[in-house]
Amino acid sequence: MAARGRAAVLVEPFMARVRQLLARAGLLHVDETPARADGALTYVHVACNQSYTAMHTGGRSAADIDAGGVLPDFAGVIVRDGYAGYTHLVTAAHAWCGAHLSRDLKSVYDTELERVSAELAVLQRLVFGCSSERARPDAVPGDEDGGEGAQDAGRDRGGGGGRRGPGGRAGRRGCLHLPRVEGGVGF
């Protein structure tokens, strides 16, 4: 028998006690994650609290989840992700994991922000006839840099003939200014 096999046999009485203590706990965090074991893709199932952790490998079915020996009759609170494989645990109260909730809410926020930004850009084009790239208050038609760096070397800001600063321009387009921020449009 290989060293890992011998170690598993030796630690089994301890792990049986850990599973028993976890099954009686009031609160458990449960999760599963893909991993390679015995040369194949499988799932590592975890049931833990602040003191103990039990892990086992298997598929994602209810039977595979229950094979860990902790959850089948668990009557406390399980903190988990949204994986439907845990819904068969009807004697337990189910709480959503804060880390998963935070990730899910960020995803909703990012998606909504992208949608709102796109709608504002369309509205801006409809109302003002310009794109957000030309929507800066210092942007002037024909000005290749959009008004930034409006003072070229050797030209004055107030005199005639050269590019003038924002205060000296006449005929500037009146586009809505929405400051650009990383991740979307600022308000």
C-alpha cells in the first residue's frame, strides 16, 4: 500500500470524529470545487466551521455531496453558494455565502453600468449629435486632439490666427459633458 493509502487508513478514526462533530455543529460552510484526483477531473467537497474541516472527492450529485457523511441529516445553517445540488438538504437552513453574494452583486452592477453607459451614449448622440469622444466641453469640430493641448508651442492663447484656449473660442459645439471614469460613465 502506498504511503498516502496508509496515511488515509491511519487518519480515518480522527476524520470520523471530525465528521461527527461537524454534523452536530450549528453552522457550516459548504462548497465544492473542481480538481484532479486519480488522474481524472472530479470535485472536492468541503464542509467546515471555524474549528474543523472535512473534505472528500466525488461528482456533483446529491449522493456525491452526502457521501462526505456530514450533511445528510444536518439540521443547522449551511452557508453555501447557489449550486442547486444542495437543495436536497431540507433539514438545514440555507444562507447565501457573503463572498459569492458579493461577486454576484458586482456582476449585476457591472452589467447594469455597461447597459446604462450605452444608453446614455445613445441619448447623448440623439440629443446633441455627438459622441462621448467629442463630448468634452473643450472639444471643437476639426480640432484633432479634442481640445486638449490647445496651446501649441509658439502660439498665444488670446491672439488671433492660432489655436486659442477654451475661453477664447467661439462657435464651440454644445455637447453634454459626462466625465469618463474607469469602468463606465461618471455622474
